[in-house]
Amino acid sequence: MASVLLSSLLLCQLLDASDCLAIPSSPSEQTSRAIASIRSAIASQPEGTPTRLYVDYLIPLPPETQAEDIDPWPGGLAQMYPYADDIVRDILRGVVDDPSEKECSSQVLSAPDCCGFFVQESESDPKGDVAAILFPGVDQLGDIERIDKMVGADRTLILFNRQFSRPADFGFVNKRKSNDVVFGENKFRWGFAFQELACRGEDVKLTFEHPNWSSCVICDEDVDLGSREVKVFDPQPDRPTYEDLETKINEILPEPLWMRKMGEVGNKGFKWER
């Protein structure tokens, strides 16, 4: 069992951190990287097509969160909203080239759904304004359509931490309309993403920083080494599927996490015995 742990640790050590995804180490770093990626996506928008972007931002846990908390956000979107409000304002102000001295304007689109609309104006050119809808859900399809028309072809619109992922989420009646408004060709594309998911029991992080997706597994089973980022795929333009991630993880980390944990216990004993 010790050899199992050793092989996994050697793999983490051999994969130099510079070859792995450097995930944001702080909220401020995530914000700065989001701004850079969104600006790059806007600059690369094909001429003659409206700039419409998705952003998935991993909102940091509230300071009072404890390690034993089952749900760090018991209040759901209502609890997240004040944190996300500040984040959206910071990002929009950083994206606009010459932001107006006026504060980023905002309004609530739906209080029950915790959905808001933000606009950061440009000082010199209205075409440089950037708008965002925070936490849009399936019930805001009409709002998205209305705001899309209001923003127009020359300004940028961001769907920030949307609460849907596919036309089927809107139900049979609105499936076609959602495809026309959101999912259709030349509509929304990725501007930035920092996502986390469990795949084969591993802690997987995905980031989109224009124009590529990056992916890594966080190895932290050995407290002496600390957390290590093990690259899964080289940067690629398409988001890797769960099946592709699982296959690649089986290749680069053949021993599952529970086996590596057992190897650590066999090699060092239980943590409370060390």
C-alpha cells in the first residue's frame, strides 16, 4: 500500500507546477483574471455580431464558514447576492476601457429569483458600455430577450452565473424561444469561467480564460506536500466532457483517492496519531 501512495506522490512531484493550471489563489486574482479574459473575448468578437458572453465566477465562501458546514450557503442565492453584487461591479468597471465616474447602475429584475441587472457606462463612447444580468434563471427568459434588444448590437451583455445550462431547462413551451434568445448560433459564448466538480471522486477545477479551457485535479492527500495541481488536459478551445475527464484521470491517476488515502494511513498512520 505504501508503494501506491509513493507512486501518486511521485506523480504530483514530477508534474512541475508551471506545467499545471494555476487556479486563482484568491478572490482578487480570480477577478483580475476574469477581467483580462472578458476583455480578450470582447476584442476578438467578429465584426458585425453582438458581443454576448457567459461568465461563471466561483463566489468565495462567506468568512463565517466552518469546515464542518454541510451547506456553506444555507440562504441560497439570496445570501450570495450581496457578495456577487460587489464582484459584478468590480469586474464591469475593470472591463470598460474608460469607466464613467458614476457608480455602476443596477436594478432588481426579480426579487424572488435574486436576479439583477447592472450597467457600467463608458465615459467617452456609449458603445463601450458593458451590461450584465446576475443569476438569470429560466423565469427571466423574457427579461434576457428585452435587455438583449435594449443593449443592442454595439454593446456587450454578460450572463453572470446563469442558473440554467440547456434549452431543455426552460421546458417544452419555451425550449425553442430559449434557443433563439440564448443558445442559438452566434449568440452567447464564454468570456470567463472558474468551475469545480467531482469526477471519479477527485476535486476537479476547470477554468476558461479566453480562448481556452484548462483543467486540473487537486491532490492534497499528503499534508506534508500540501495541495498540488495535476494537469488533466492541455489548454483546449472546447470544455472537456465529464467522460473525457474521467478517462484522462484514470490514465494520469490510476489509483483512486480512497486508495491513496489508505496508502497514506499505512505509511504514516492516522492523522491523530502523527
